[in-house]
Amino acid sequence: MKGFSVRNIKYMRAFAKAYPNFPIVQQPVAQLQHTDNERIEFVQAPLAQITGNDKIPFVLSHISWNHHILILDRIKDKDIREFYIIRTFQNGWSRNVLAAQIESKMHLREGRAISNFDLTVPSDISDLTRETFKNPYLLDFIDLQKEIQERDLERALIQNLKQFLLELGRGFAYVGNQVRFQVEKDEFFLDLLFFNFSLNCFVVFELKVGDFKPEFAGKLNFYITCIDNQLKGKEHKPTIGVLLCKTPNKTVVKYTLQKLISPIGVSEYELKKSLPKKLLKQMPTREELEEQFRSLTKIV
């Protein structure tokens, strides 16, 4: 083989050094199998069925070379590299989305929600449930001032639903906002409702702009009960609730969730960070920029 650039050869060497046990001859993406009626089907083992040392070589051959270059450039730690390789395969991330996830340090946020999942979720899916929820959630794609109301935050998330779904991660599908439930003559409206296909359950998000309070969990627990009784199908797993708020006292959160029988997680969220006031004063106004632009145009 010939025609490789120096840059590409350097990346090949870096790849070989990073993954010394990667097989030279790859396994085919799919194997042909004959069924009883002689029809031919493509059969591919899902990642969950591949264990031990076989998982990483399998995934390495299923993401693009440009993804590998990005990972080799940005990440030196072996375990962190493997984290992003597997998540790229599982979520089908583009190179740009992968870059954004690395920039946001997703490996430090995934599975960090304060929750009672270990006590309320069946053991066979407890690890997957824990990994599904992050802390904090980065909502830097919306531009809101610090003095906001919960409806402002909800409205902004709906307007940027695609970015919010990317931040939530794999398996989430939007169901609705301000979803109405009626209990006898009383009406109730929950903030955001999703369905997660990986967990096979509804997930309700309750938004709070202030610090966590124990009564928030009681209200969310009520919404979970409404969904389980009025919306959940027999084939669905129990509904999960997530509170998005500030959590300065994590011990209070843990005490609140400890005796609840509904699976609930509590996570913080981070909005777009504004420039410090000192820098803002030094920045030119819009009118000043327009005036400078007009001056430059005249000169040209």
C-alpha cells in the first residue's frame, strides 16, 4: 500500500500504540446465516452480547477513522478513550457531536445523578438506568438570564428540543410538555414527559429554578403515580422521575429519596455562562460595531 501522507502515518502509529491488541484481520460487520427455508439473513451480534476484551476491538472497527483521529488528539487516558468510543458506537454520534461531548466532559457527568435507583429499579437494569442520567445537564444552547421562571426554562427547552435530546442521550423520545392529568375533579400538569426506549419506560422531568426542597420529590412522586396508573402500558417498566434544580445540600437530597418507592433522580443544570461584568463594560456596543463597520466599508 502507498500514497499515505505523513500525517496519516503518524495517526496510524498512534492508533497501533493505543490499541496494541486490535486484530489485524477484522471480523465482518455481519455474518451470513442460512435459515430453514434457505433464505439468507444478515445477523450481527449487539454490543451488549459482546463481553470482556472482545468489546473494544469490535467497536473500534465500527466507527470512522475521523472519529478515531479526534479521540486520539483529544484524549490520552485509555479508559476515557474507551468510554467515548463505546458511546460513539451506541449513539451514532457524528464527529461534531463527539467533539461537543468531549468538550463538555461527558465522562464526568454520566451516571452522576443523585438517585434511589439502587433501591427502586430491578437489578438487571439498575446499571443502565444509572448510566442514562447525568449530573449536571449542560443547557448552554439556551440563552437565559439568571432571574428566570420555570416556564421560561421549559419554553426554551422546547424551542431547542433537538439539542436537549442530544444532551439527554440515547433512547429518549419527546412525548409532550404541560401534560395534563385529571384525578377526579382536579387537574395537574407536569413539565416535560419523555419515553426512553432503552429503559422501556416513561421519564418525567420536573423543572425548578431554585435549590432542591424535599417537597419537590413528593410532587414528582405524585406525577409518577399518575403516569403509572393512567398512561403506562403493561409492557412498560415503572416510570422514572428526574428533578432538574440546584443541589447545594446533597445529603438532604439523599435523605429525601431514601424511603420513596418510585425511582427518582435529582440533577443540576448549567445555563450558558455570561461574560463577567468587567468584561461586558469593555465590550463595544452594537451601535459602535455598526459604526466601525460603516467606516471600514467607506475606506474599501
